[in-house]
Amino acid sequence: MRRGSTWLPLLLILAIVVSALAVVRTKHENRALISELDSLRAERERLDMEWAQLQLEEASLAANNRVEAMARAQLGMTEPRAYEIVEAGP
């Protein structure tokens, strides 16, 4: 039996083992990345909902009747009388 013929099966077995380990590692990394992606998607959905709620809150706080009521109550502002309104001419 030649010396080269005994090394070839050992090298092939070593290549198979290394390849199998690489496949296992790749699958593990893939699962970890999928898990991270799921958590990031959930966070994005939560932030989208929070953004929508903040937009609704901003719209309600900026409503004209609310601003007018606060101006009257907190600042004592009143609507000007007709003779106090000054219109600029052309």
C-alpha cells in the first residue's frame, strides 16, 4: 500500500468535519440574526404606534378652540373689538 493512499481518506474526513462545523456555525448565526430581526420589527411596530399617538396628541393640543380657551383663561386675552382692528391698505 502506498503512503499517499492512506492520507487521502484522512484528508477527506477532515474536510467533511470542517465543512459540517461551518454549516452548524452558519445555521446558528442565521437563527441569531432572525431572532434579532424579529425583535427589531417588534420595536419598529411599537415606535410606529407611539408616533401615531404623538401625532394625535399634537393635533388635539394644537386645535384652535383649545388654544383660544387657554389664551383666554391663562393669559387673559380677549378678541379685539371692531374699532381696534387695523387693516393695512394696498
